[in-house]
Amino acid sequence: MKVMGLDIGDVRIGVAISDAIEMFASPYTVIDRKKEKAVVKIAEIIKENNIGKVVAGLPKSLNGEEKVQAEKVREFVKKLESVLKIEIIFVDERFSTVAADRMLSEATKKGAKDKRKVVDKVAATYILQTYLDRKK
């Protein structure tokens, strides 16, 4: 069974997908929330890739408290759960975007606009890989 990882932001949603044996996460795509119907797009990706579970990054402050963005993520996940009949698990994503940004800064010198989209996919991959590693 494959697992999908989501890095849910106000503007974009980074998407990652695991391999069938749930060992490795790979960047998949970025969904533009302003241009695409995000819930419909996620449902399509789930169907096309035979996804059995979704892992959503939950942003927290350094001391572990949930702030405004965490509530926005929870609201979006509620919408997903109302449409999709699939298990959705939250994973602490405190350092996912920072880690993704650092990795990409060292690996590429693309323009800022392109880099943001790549960072979102890599952050989703980081979130999903964190889940897969903890599961072992």
C-alpha cells in the first residue's frame, strides 16, 4: 500500500508518495490552491496511485503548541475526510520546510518562484519520510 504525504499551506500543497512497501518517500507534485480544487486533485492522485493512507504535516511552534496555521491545516483535513474515505494521520512538521529549503539551497540555484514549488514537494517528502521511518 502506498502512502501520500501532504505539506498543506495557504497557497500551495506539496505532495509526496511512498513506494508500495512504504520504505521511501518521493516528491510527487505541488497543488496550487488558488488555481485548482485541492480536495478534488488530491482525490484524483489517491485513485491514480492506489494510496491507502494520507500523512498530513501539522505545523507547531518550537515549544510544541499549535497555532493559527495548525488550525487551518486541521480544517482542510476535515474537508478531505468528508470527501475521502481514507485514514489521515498528522505528523509534526516543525522543521520540514526549513530542512527542505536548506537541502535545495545547496543543490540548486533556480529562481525563487520555481524554488518555492520544489520546496513544498520536498517538505511533503520530508514529512512522509519521517512517518515511514518512525513506523519501522
